[in-house]
Amino acid sequence: MLLKLIIFAIVAGILYRFLGGRLPFIDRKKSQKKEEHEFGVIEATSECSYCSTYITEDDAIIHQKKTYCSNECLEKAKIENRKRN
């Protein structure tokens, strides 16, 4: 009985890793992305890594785990990084 439980746990862990650590029947992003409020819908925001402007996550440009508000800020950050190195 214990062996069956261990095998089940190993198979479940492999399936979980194969699915990328997400369960397909639970859509977490939709539930976290927008929040109902008395004034309407509030969307999740991120701060631009270069100019500190807040933008919605739908509009954000993600590069190397950082968010940017525009291609202009992304390019400026790349140039600044090159100067540092």
C-alpha cells in the first residue's frame, strides 16, 4: 500500500513539472489580473524598470525578467547596460 502511494506521488510530481508547475483547469491569471471595485475594474500594473512609469501588465514589454513601458525605454536600458559593462 505504501509503495503504491509513493509511486502515485512520484507520477503526480512528474506530471506537475511537465505542465510547467501549473494546473490547466485553474486559470490564475484571469482571477489575479482584474479586480472588481465600486468604480469599475482594476487591472494589475507593473512599474517600468527604466522610467518608473506604471503600466498595465497587458501593455508591458518584458525583457530579461524586467518590465518596460515602451521599446524606447527598453533600448535606453540596453544602451545603459552596455555602458556599465
